[in-house]
Amino acid sequence: MSVEQVIARTLEQLNHAFPDFRVAYCTISPQGYLAIAHSIEPPGMVPLTGLECDLTVAPEYLAALRTFECVVVSDVIRDRRLGLLAGKIQAAGTQAFVDVPLQHSDHLVGLLCFDCAAPRQWSAHEIITLQEVAQY
């Protein structure tokens, strides 16, 4: 299977396990530019595939990702780490998310994203599931 097929199949499985949430795979350049390579949405959520953004406008958020820390956000508006990025995230229909950094040779190369359209508390099960999937 190609890398793209593995990513698509992984997102499909996550979408099947958690059908109420949008799941996405994003790439991140060394400079901090994010590109959403593939996303799967539940009905009513906007498709994000192909969108890009500059993560350097949210230095705390980008710094957390670069330490390979899982970023859990229960409410986009209230999370100070997002800075100027909060408005763009909210415009995409996201109010809460979990981003799991993906690394290759000690470099941040992408994210596995899991988000929803309303503020919420994320369960330990949801976070652990994403972290485990990202390790493969």
C-alpha cells in the first residue's frame, strides 16, 4: 500500500470508531506551515482537505507540537496557546480538538487531528487511541 492509502485507511478506521468527530492528517513543514492532506467529516462539518495555515502565528501551540506533546483543546476560544490561530480554527467549524504530532527522525512532520464542532472535554480513551494510532 502507498503512504496515501495507509493514511486514508487509518482515517476511515478512526472515523468509523468515532463517527461524530472530524479526523484529519496534516503535514507540517520545518518552517511551521501546515497543510491538511486528508480529512473525513461527519455530516454538517466543512471538508478541510487542501487547506493550509501558518502555525508560526501561534508560537506556544507550535512549540508544544515541536516537543511532540499531544495538544488537547477543550474550547478553541479559551485556549491561549492558539493565539491568532483561534479565529481560523473556529472558522473551519472546530471548537475543540486533539492534535497528535507525528515525527520522523526527531522532526515534526505532521499531525493526526481529531476535532468537533462544540466545546467538550476529551476522554482519556479518545486521547490514548489517537496517540496509539499515531505511533504506527
